[in-house]
Amino acid sequence: MGSSVRKGRAVQQAEPPRRAAKEDFHQVTQNTNNGRAITASRTEDSTKSSTKSKDAELILQIQSYIDKNTVVIFSNTTCSLSTEVKELFKSMKVPYFSLELDQTENGQKLQEALYQLTLETSVPVVFVQQQQIGDYSKTLKAHEEGKLQKLLEMNGPNHLQESYDYDLIVIGGGSGGLAAAKEAVKYDKKVMVLDYVTPTPLGTSWGLGGTCVNVGCIPKKLMHQAALLGQALKDSRKFGWQFTEEVKHSWETMTEAVQNYIGSLNWGYRVALRDNKVTYENAYGEFVGPHTIKATNAKGKEKLYTAEKFIIATGERPRYLNIPGDKEYCISSDDLFSLPYCPGKTLVVGASYVALECAGFLAGIGLDVTVMVRSILLRGFDQEMANKIGEYMEEHGIKFIKQFVPTKVEQIEEGTPGKLKVIAKSTTGSQTIEGEYNTVLLAVGRDACTRKIGLDKVGVKINKISGKIPANDEEQTNVPYIYAIGDVLEDKLELTPVAIQAGRLLTQRLYAGATLKCDYVNVPTTVFTPMEYGACGFSEERALEKFGEDNIEVYHSFFWPLEWTVPGRDNNKCYAKIICNIQDNKRVIGFHVLGPNAGEVTQGFAAAIKCGLTKEQLDSTIGIHPVCAEIFTTLSVTKRSGGNIIQSGC
Ligand code: FAD
Ligand code: NAP
């Protein structure tokens, strides 16, 4: 007998059906015996052991659905008998897990494995309490004879599953939550999304879609574009454009245009939910007991809903400093993008993504901007790149106050904008400074929205300090029916595409029999500072720490975008760097680029890195001329060599 069959049997014997079998029904193990006989004869004929182990894996996959669920229906979305069987359980108000084989990766192979396990030749195939009921007619017969009902009650009424209002309730209609909800309805699930925006201390609020759309990526990138256009206007004179009018920027026009676009996205999301038959409530969700959530709308009206499963996708909100005057007079990124007046002279507090990006576009549209940095720029990023970003910003007129933190904000003058006095203290000594600004933008990090959603009522653990939710590699919390995705997750990246990918894959695993997990490694990212920075993989310092100096080779070069040569600006400011692991065929483990369109450049290289890109493969790739990204196909100077990396032309 093939090893795969033995492996299969061992697991099946080690994990017998959890409940005593009724004599009317075959036990899974009995059927497995049958299945084994067939598996044996088939596998003995087979010459390929990999095929055998694949069969065993599929049988184990099917077995795990049976073990984990009270009622399992192996079904097919186009099969009317499958639909009737599901209707039967619905009419009994018994929740079931259905695996739609025609919608499942490996569906055909799973169906063959199902046959091996059950000897049933067609779907639906039904299991109740880990016992095989059989096909459509056997299930109907068992129901008519009251045997289904008996099986469902066999561990007492407490073990009879309740009927829930929804299969899935998603708390939070942002990037992750909406992606998960829209995916779940594809598998015939009844889904609700609760989304509610608690206004900022200054009263700013917005529509459906979460942070990215309303107060994150989208308005940020559009305002960054406004700044780039300002630069393009200056460059254009060198390219022959002549204009006599004074060039001015209107904050109000930009903000209105950006907000109009956001409004269209909010509307689009609502329509998409309605078209997909996802129930949407603009209400705040809070667990009040197992499988039960309270939804409170803006008028304070409360409703209770139950669901078999929940996904927490409540995201994060900006943190405040807890110093006098911060909530009264300062704004956060949640207020900035819809601010009805131009912020004027601005102090940005913080030195990471949000702070530097906002400081960048505010300066780019012509405002007087100062950044107050507590320690370093862009913690967690390659520090050589971070410092080059800082230098470029300083050269382009942004002021930096380093190693200082605000201690108090006072209002000097009311107005839109008014005038504020900021008192700050040194983080390295006792020095105190003060300054006057029209606006103070706090960008000092974000807190997970997990402390006021009743997680204690259902026993979901959070990290007490960060408020983040720990989860396993399937985004499942310590409470099996509650999952978490996106920014609320502990030790995961806070990026829109990550939240979307995690949400989609989670729902496919929950409802479509998929097994693919979200891969959080080598996620590319871009910081949209005036000089954009794209990165994927290890920073130089992390690579040094992990592999040791002798085992990494760093290739680097400055470059000068052709488009910048005619205006004659910023030569040798753009910079490319890759980090290779010498011990692993010089595989590229870190990719860093400072330059225009860094996100566009990084995206493609990230795919190559995922495929295991080596330095040799990069060198054998022919560049596209004349573009910035071609520099990565010709990198030849190692840092170790100390060679010259200044570029003098193309
Ligand atoms: P969110 O999108 O934040 O959605 C959570 C939703 O849940 C919100 O609508 C919230 O109001 C709601 N909610 C909270 N509590 C409840 C409750 N109890 N009941 C009902 N609803 C609730 N990422 C990128 O990839 N690229 C970028 O360029 C980028 N730029 C950014 C710029 C800024 C200024 C910021 C702040 C973030 C940026 N991000 C960017 C990060 C990105 O926005 C987030 O990673 C992403 O939005 C996270 O998605 P999420 O689904 O986890 O949460
Ligand atoms: P962050 O990465 O947590 O950075 C917080 C910054 O505030 C740090 O510079 C920190 O300094 C500083 N800070 C914290 N407490 C402070 C205090 N009391 N006084 C002064 N400074 C203080 O937060 P973020 O910039 O808000 O970004 C949050 C997440 O959003 C990011 O991790 C990112 O994933 C996502 N995001 C992505 C993009 C993008 O993809 N382009 C853009 C924006 C945001 P220290 O270093 O000293 O701690």
C-alpha cells in the first residue's frame, strides 16, 4: 500500500468522529475504509508517489471540513439538487458549510477525492455531525424519517446550532472590510457590513470606504499630484512654455475637486454593496455577546444582529499627544484633506509616512512648512534612503526641527486659519523652544480601533499596549468564529492592498474551500514625498543584521531623470540601490529607489523579487531607454568597492 494511503489512515484514525455514531448512519471512518480500499487500488496502479500524496492531501482537506463543521454540504452552484438540499437546511434554520466544488480551486480533484472518501458519485454529498448522510435522496429520506433532526440534537439542545441573522458580519467598511464582504456574497453568503465614522475632535467626518479613500491614499496622492504639477509648471518654461499670468494655487479649488472625486467613490461603494446584495448599515458595531453585535446609528438607535462568523476590519485613527491644546487646536490627517481653508504656515509633528508626505505636498503647493521630528525619519525604513528624502526636502525649503516634541499648543488668534503658539522641549536636553504657526498637523501615529468594540465580551485578546489584534496566519483571532484583517492586525503592514488581499483570501478560504493564505513577505510600498521612495524587501541595516556584512552585496547608483536635465535641476539626487544575498546566488533581497514615479517603478520589480530575482537575471534584463528604471539593469558599483556613483549623462 502506498505511503500516502497509510498517512491518510493514520490521521483519520487519530481523529475519529467527535460524536458517537448512530447505527443508521455510516461513520466517516467506515466510509474512509471504503475510500481507502479504492485509494489503495488506484494508488497501487499509480507510479507517481507525488500524485498519491496529493490525493491524500485532498482527502485530508475534505476531512477537515467535515471535522470542523456540524453540517457540511459538498455542492455545486449550478446543481439544482444541491440548491434544494441547502434550502432544506435553511428551512430547518440550521447553518451549514457548503463547499461549492465548481467555484473551488482544485474543485475537480476534490470531487474525485470526495468520491474516494464517500463512494457518492454526484453532488450534493451531505455530512451532519461528522457522519455521512449521503446524496440528495438519502438526505431527503433522512429528513423525512426525522433522522437528520435527531443527529442534530444528539448532544442535547445546547449543541443544536442557533440560526443566525447573517452568515458573516463585517465590522468596518474600509479597504479590507469591503473586499471581504464583496467576496463572501459570491459564495451565496448572507453578509452585512457595518461602517461608522466617529467624527474627529474638530468634527470632521466622511462617507463609506474607510481611510484609504476618504482620508488616506486617495486624497494624499491627489494632493501630491497638485504639488508635482507646481514643479512641472516651473520646469515647463525651460521647455518653451510661456505664460505671463501670476501662477497661484487655490487650496479651496483643489480640496473641492478632491472631495468631489471622493464623493463619487463613496457613492460607488454604496452601489456596489447594494448590487452585490450586501446589507450595509451606517452604524457603529460593538460585540455584546457570543455571535451577537449591537449596531448603533448616528441617531443613537440600536439594533442587535447575530452572525455565524465575524470579521473585524475597523482600522486605525490618528493618535493625539495628550498635551494641553492638542485636541482643541491641532488637526490630524483626518481633518487636513477636507479643510475648508488653506492651512497657511504649518507645523507637522511626526516623521513617518503621514508626516513627511503631508509636509511634502503642503510645501509643494507653496506653504511655509516645518517638520518636528522626535527621533529619526521614517522608522523601520532604510535609513540611508530616509535621510536622502530629508535632505531633499530641506533643500526644497522644508524646515526640520530635530529631537524636539511639543508640550503645549495655545491659541493666539482665532480664524481660518488662526494663529497658534507651540511650545516644545528637546528630547536630548532641557532646552525649550516656541514658535508660531497657522496650523499644527499631528501625524504621530495611529491607534487601532479595537478598545470600544466589546472584544472583552466575546473574549478576543488584544495587545494591551498597542490595541492590535493578534491572529494566526489565517487571520483568525483566539475566538475561532472571529477574524481580523487590515490595520487592526498585530505585526502586519498597514497598507491598503494588504488589507484587500487579506480580506479576499480569507473569505475564499472560509467559503470557497481555498487554501491560499495572505503572503505578508516582500510587500512593496512607496512613500509619496516630493522625492518619491519605493521599497521592497530588506533595508540595508536589517539585511546586515540578519545576514552579516560579508554575506550581502549592495549595488547602488545615483541617476538623473532625462526630464530633469533640460530644467537643469536636482542632478544626482535620485538614487537606486539593491541588496543581494551572496550566499543565495546573489538573490535580490532589498530594492530601493528614490526618484519620480517610484511606485510605478517598484511594482514590477516587486513581482520579480517574488519570483526569486537574482543579480544575474537583473543584469541580463535589457533596459528601456530613456527611463529611470533602466538604472536597475546596469548597476555595477558595489558599496564595498567605494566606487564612484555620480552620473554625468545618459
Ligand atoms: P480602514 O480603511 O481604516 O477602514 C476601517 C473602517 O471601519 C472605517 O471606515 C472606520 O470608520 C470603520 N469603523 C471603525 N470602528 C467601527 C465600528 N466599531 N463599527 C463600524 N465601523 C467602524 N496605504 C497605502 O497602501 N498607500 C498609501 O498611499 C497610503 N496612504 C495613506 C495616507 C494616510 C494619510 C493614511 C492615514 C493612511 C494611508 N495608507 C496608505 C494606509 C491605508 O489607508 C490603510 O492601511 C487602509 O485603509 C487600512 O484598511 P482597513 O480596512 O484596515 O481600515
Ligand atoms: P507611524 O509610522 O507609526 O509613525 C509615527 C511617527 O510619529 C513617527 O515618526 C514617530 O516618531 C512620531 N511620534 C510618535 N509619537 C510621538 C510623539 N509623542 N511626539 C512626537 N512624535 C511622535 O505612523 P504614520 O506615519 O501615521 O503611519 C501609519 C501607517 O499608515 C504606516 O505604518 C503606513 O503603513 C500607513 N501609511 C502608508 C502610506 C503609504 O503607503 N504611502 C502613507 C501613509 C500612511 P518615532 O520614530 O520617534 O517613534
